[in-house]
Amino acid sequence: MNVLEQIAHRESIRSYDPARPVEPESLGRILEAGRLAPSAANRQPWEFIVVQSPEALARIRPCYSRPWFHDAPQILVVAGFRSQAWVRSDGYCALETDLTIAMDHMILAADHEGVATCWIAAFDARRLREALGLTADQEVFAITPLGYPPSGFIRTGMKQRKPLKEIVRFL
């Protein structure tokens, strides 16, 4: 599958087999995709947190109330250090952009590995911060469950996107 086919194939999946964690080799390749992501001025201001122990999952799960989130055997958190991020002369801080690129790389790599994900930004940030013991300098912009869909799961294959003619302008 080429990269464009992979992007078209990937979808948010909200159903996980709780008894089947991601194999260490696959998880390593997913994390490597994040490590290789570009960042402003190559600062790499991130930390990838794989929540997988029963105790840590119990602390993290209350930050997002959807039942399917609680079935995922692992949760990936991409946190960033604001003090390490590149800042443009007008004050723009690239932290959110850097973390978004890293998360996107890992989500696409996960799909390539057959691992289901669902980008989540609507989590309880205060509760997540406390559960992870983040420093005052760390921020999280997105999290995703990691796991395999249950047996018999069928992908929808549906993506509703605007046509290129509506979103591209050539000068």
C-alpha cells in the first residue's frame, strides 16, 4: 500500500479488544514513526507516554468518559515541553504543531501495523495532567487508544472530504 492509499485507508476506530495489547515490535515501529517526525528547528520537544499497566490505565481512563476508550489495552499520550519548543519572532510557539505532526505519524504507522486508533482532544486536561504527573511545562494536545479491533469488526471505509477544487487555490 502506498502512502496515499494508507492515508485513505486510515479511520478512527472506536472499538477495541481489551485482551489484545499491541505487540512490542509493532509498538516500537509506531513510536519510531513519532521519533522521526519533523519539528520546528528540530527541537523535538516531546515525550511519548505509553500507558499500559492496569494501575496507570485506571488513573488515565477517567479523563475521557466514552466506554470504548476504557476497552483499549494501551493509551498513547504525546506530551510536549513548552520551554523546549521553537518560538517565532512574533511569539508563535510551534509546540502544538510539533506534537500534532508526531501524533499523526504514529497514527498512520499504527494503521499500517493493523493497530486501531482514535484521535482524542476532548479529554479532561486537568485530570490527565494529574494522572500522568506532568510538570508545569508539559502540555498534551491529543491522546489515542491503541489496540486491535474486536474479532469481526468491519471498517466503514467512509470518509467525507471536500473535493480538491474547493480547497486548493493556485497562484
